Amino acid sequence: MDYRTFDAEYAQVLAAARSMDSATLAGEVERLRALVPLVEPRSDQSQAELLVTQLSQVLDMEQPSVSGAMAAAVRVHRRARNAQGSPTERIAALRAGIDEIGQIADTVAETTEQHQILALTESLAMQIEALESSPATNPDR
């Protein structure tokens, strides 16, 4: 993803931030954070990371505590996103994270929170797509 595409995603989150509850905004910050490693060229990743860090700091100042389920889902998301290893191992970790987040969402009775938790899986799925389409993982491409 080029920096302009990332910046457009960031701008959408920023524009909608005032109308989001803190759990939704936290999910969006995590989604943006997961996109940072996908920004090309790599030299633009530091600027993308800075934007996410600034948004995260604002969120930390204003954010009331999130539910236990959301906190657990964010931890799973972070662990899956930061998985190390070969592309195949990382894909397996990302898929396991998606499954675990789905299981956490199933424990939540409130529909809005359930959707917010499930939204965390979108960035993990995007990482899987990126890994699967990379020449290192799929030499036929």
C-alpha cells in the first residue's frame, strides 16, 4: 500500500473519530497500526507510525476502560499481528488470531461490541492477503 492510501485511511478515521465510541476508535487505531508495515516504500512507514502513535495518545487520554472482552480481543490482535517466523507460520498465527477473536466475540451479548471486536479481524485478514500474494510465499506471482 502506498503512503497516500494509508493517509486516506487515517484521514477517514480522524474525520469520524468524534462520532465513534472509544472501543470503536481503539479498533480503528489497531487497524491503522496493522497497516503501517504494509506501507511502501519503507521510508514512509515511520511517518505512518507517527500518525498512529499520535492518534493512540489522544485515545489514551480520553478512553474510558474497555470491556474485558474487547481488551482480550485487542491482545489477541496484537499478538497475531506481531507474529514472527516464515510467511507460512505468520499466516497460521494470523488465522489463529482471527479464530480466537471470533470466539471472544461470540461471548459478548451486546451486538455493537460484538461487531467492534469482529472488526479487529479485518486488518489480520489484510495481512494474510498481503503475505499470500508476496513472491516469497507464492512464487507463481
